[in-house]
Amino acid sequence: MKGKNLKNRTIFSITKKEVQNLAKEKVERFLDEIELKEVQKRIEFGLECWEDVIIYAIKDVLSSKSK
């Protein structure tokens, strides 16, 4: 794949369906819209340091590649 094709491609996303499937599996029911919105807020809060996660991943990839 050429670099320009990667320019605006999503690296990671979480769909509503994935959250609902996990809720069904873990708490045995689907979430209503209000609960989904609250889950979204908490995920966003938890990912405020997403840059740190990406930097760690980059360094880990480059480190394992050089071995």
C-alpha cells in the first residue's frame, strides 16, 4: 500500500456494535442510548493520553524490529 493511501485511514475505532456485544457478554444485556453515551464519555476520558499509548507502541515496534 502506498503512503498516500494511508494518509487519512483510520488506525483504530470502537463501534457501537462492539460495545453492545461486550455489554451483552459481560453484563448480560444491551445498553440503552443514555448508558452508551456515558460509556463513550468514559472511553474518551480514558483515552486522553492516547499519544502516550501510540508513542509506546511505536517504540515497542521499532525495538522489536531491531532485535
